[in-house]
Amino acid sequence: MMENQVNALLWNVIDVSRGDISLSETKQVAFRLTTFKFLNDISNHPYAPQPEFAWEFIRSGGNGFGLRINEAFRQLEDKYPTLAGVFTSHDFQKYPDSMLFQIISAFGRSTINNELAGEMSEQLFTFIFEKEGKSSGESVTPKEIALLLPRLLKIMDGSVYDGVSGIGRFLIESRKYAIHNSGSVQLYGQEINMETVALSRMYLVLNGINDEVIQQGDVLQSPKWINNGRLQLFDYVVMSPPFGVRNWGQRNAEFDPYGRFHYGIPSANNGDMAFVLHAIASLNNQGKAAIVVPLGILFRSGPDQRIREALLMDDLIEAVIQLPSNLFANTGIPVAILIINKKKRPERKDKVVLIQADEGFLKRRGQNILREEDMDRIASVFESDVESEQYSRIVTMKELHSNEWNLQPKRYFENSEVDSPIGRVRFDRTSFESSNVPKVEMKKIAEVFRGFNVPSSITESSEGVEYKVISLPDVQNGEINFDNMMTIRLEETNRIRAYQVQPGDLILSCRGFTYKMAVVPETNEQLIISNNFIGIRPKESADSTYIKAYLESPVGQYYLNYLQKGATLTVISRDDVENIPIIDIPLATQREVGSAFIEADRELQERIREAEESRIRKYIELYNRMGAMQAVDLE
């Protein structure tokens, strides 16, 4: 009954404003009027409006609705200074009386009680914020993630903090979880956007939280919860920071007065790890955090890798849970939940739980949804110390170290089935690596180098060398097509020469789910490869056609797929290629094998050509029998 009542009321309010004002404006209007109506209808809160400026004052008296709403809000804030700016930061006089009259009438004489208010706030959030997020590009964290985080941390009692709290959804769900489990928590939040802070205050009030728990400010450059000049410390942190923030304040990080960056200073162009470090610094010595992060933070090299190593060496990371892609309303970026625990239980010391939960979801139009059973499985598997095949693993520091501190779960779940020129096969890595077959790392038999990052606008040298740039479309069916290559003229330098390829080099595409390979043929052209390729130049003991055939084999395909990083756009690095084990056979045998593969491919193409010619002859014969060739001249 309550759900039907809420839906009917909200749809009336939203429907009235549709067409007259934007979703953003509807959000401002609906939240303020709903909250004010709630403050009038219920007495178990500290913000009772003055009787002469209550709901009846707004809804009666003919025209001038906007003026009366503004006055009622001003009187409320004058009476309760802690509400300053929450209601009056939005001017209602700019809206037509006809629209405001219909919205106020939509509320009718219904009473918004505590239960109804909480449900209305959630429905308003879900409908307006998620719809607005799709059109504005703002990231709105799905409710299912907000429900999951408190379960993972088992938030029962103590303090809960969200440094990028938005409207306060994570805090609300943490409180609900604690109450449901007979607990009690204190909430703390910070949000950079003043308008969102005002909305969060109303959202919290509608959910029975009257304290001023969310402060306004940039959490990286000006954290607000400070105690005696130091960061206030909390029992729990739940956060979903914005992804890929640039200019987050790296310049000041080295001299951060709160000591948040002693594990390392993240890249200036990506603040993902800065939020993680802030969350860790905000935990007390028994604290736990659950942070929603993009997958890149789990495997990026450079500063992020060094910070991951430091966090792992301090045994702070308890788990990484990879979630399905396309959970967010406005982006398909796949995310993970990073669990931080400053006091792991003994059986989890020096280990990390990796959960590959990216295939458990309900697919809906335009967005994937975590179901109750998906969240149940994630929570139960995380709590247990039992590994589940192709779903969860408990990984030691030694294994993490051997994988360069890569925390992407996919890296530790081997898919032994690979597609190859002989079909889909199963590969036993353990058997291969423990066998007596002689093996050598790629870097021992070849020089491996990166491609050239061709800028969108490049200054060419009139006196330089003319180069052709090999890009992905230029490689088809294992051959390089020179016809439509981009040509640029550059001054010949050591830097440019580092990207040059020569006849006999092997080039390997390094982005995407399928690999393109080709051996550079004899040519007089000056060639460089784009950054979509990795170059492999065999040393005297190796043959490029053999290396190509090996990388196309089931063994080579396994290692190429296993070493991929990323989810939306997979990449393989030069370092990864250098470490691929190659079956080491004599050079003469390599050349024989490589030539035999070329001959097998040539025979296939010849048979395809012969079959095509035979088919054409048969078609002509049949067309003649039909009488359809009388007006046809064969060229």
C-alpha cells in the first residue's frame, strides 16, 4: 500500500513539472517541498515550522505561491540556524504560479509520516538523480552497491565516514544496516558541491537523521573532519569517489599537513589513488573501509603500482571484488570494491581475497543490476575462507609480488580454454611450465619495443625523413598493407629511430581482445609503428616467422590472453611480452617450422582460390541451364 501511495504522489509531482522545468530543477523543487511537508506533518524532529508559516500558509491565499514558499523557508531557517541555506538557496519565485499550484495540490491532504518520508526520499533519489545522471554525465552510484558495502564491513556500532558523500546514500544505508542488526552508528560526511550538501541535508532529515553530518568542501585539499589539527579517525569508511579526477592537488601532497601520502604520491593526472589514501588515513587502528574504484587502479604502473606495493607490504588490503560492468547509469566502466582492514584476522594475514563477481547480474535495458542473490554470494564468499572455482581465490604476497602487485582478479583466475588456429582447446599451464621442454623468455631472444604515440596535431619537419606509420587498419590477415598508410615527415632522431621497424621484425597489436600480427616484408619504405603495436626484433638466435607462429599457437594465445590488463579496453605491455616463455629450439629448426607454417597458409589460400573458381564454373553451368546467361558477357 505504501509503495503505491509513494509512487502515485511522486509521479503527480514529477508529471506536473515535466516540460516546464528540467530534471535538475524538478529535483530542487521536489526535495524541498517534500521535506517541508514532512516537517509539518510529523512532530518527532527538532524543526517544527512556525504555525503562521506552515504548509497551510503556502497552499492558501491565491497567487504568489513562489513568494510564500520563499518566505516560509526563510522563516524556518531563521528559527533554526543550522538549516541556513538548505531551503532558501533555491528561489521559487522564478516558477509560474500555475505549476507551483499543481505541485502543491499533488500533495493533497496526505500525511507524510516517517516510513513514507524515507521511501519517498529513496524514490526521488532513484528516479531523478539516476535520470539526471544519464543526461548530465554525473556518476550516480547504484543503490545495490550502497546496500552491499555495509554488509561487507559488517557495520554494527561505531563511526561511519564518507569523504565523497554526495547526497548521503552510503551513510543512510550504513545506518539502516546497523539498526537492522540492533546496532547504532554515528555518521560523518563531506561533499564538495554546495547544492548537493543542501539536498543531502533534506535527504537525511527525510530518513530520520537531524544532525548536521555532512560538511562542504574538497576532501583532498580541505578535509573538514579535523580533531586537534589531525584527521578525525573513524571505525568505518565507505566511499565511491569520482573516477579519474585531474588536478586533484598533487602539488600540495608532498607537504600534506595530515600525512595522507606517506605511502606515495599519485599521478597528477589521476586522483583515484589519492582518495584511497585519504580513506586509509581516516581509519583508526582497527578500522575498515570499502571503496568503489575503477579497475585501472588495480594494475596501473608508475606511482599507483608503487603505492599498491606499499599498501600490500603493510598488509592493509584485505580483498578486491570485481563487479559487473555497466552498473552505473551514465558509464559502462567496470568497477571493483577495495576492502581495507587495519586489523585483519590471523588467517588473512599477508593474503588478499580476490573475488571475480563480474558475471553475476540481471541485464536490463541500458544497465546491469546486482540481484539479491548476487550480493548474497559476494558477501558470503568474502566472509568465508574457502576458495570457489573461477569465482574467488586467496592469494599470497609472494604470488602478488610475482605479478608486479597487480590486483585485478582476472589475473589470478586462469582460463585454460583458448581459441587457436586449430580450434578452441584447453591448455594446462602447470604441465607446460613444469615440463622438460626447453623454454626461454622472449627478451632473451628478441628486442621488444613500444610504438610511437602519434599526436592528433604534429609539427612536421620540411627537411626531415618521410615515414609511414603502421596503424591497426594497415594489418589484415597477417600481412601489412602499405596502400593507405599515414605518412609523416619528421626529423630523424634517436627517439624516432626507437620506433622504427625493419624487414624481418614482427609487430604485435597490444590493445583489444584479438591480436594482429605480421612480419615486416622487404621494403624500401621508412616505417614506424603506432602505439597500438609492440615491435619484436629477433636476435641472431631467433626467427620472426617462428615467433609469430608460436604466438598464434595455443600456448602463445594463452599467455597473451593471460597477460592482458583492463576490462573495457584490454592492453598488454612491453614488459609482459618480454616475459612470455618461448619454446627454445635450434635456429635451423625454427626456420624450417616457420617456413612450413607459411607454406601451409599458402596451400590453404590456393585451395580456397581453386574452390572459388570451381564454384564459379558450376554457377555458370547452372545459369546456362536456366537460360540466364543469354544476355550476360563474362569479362
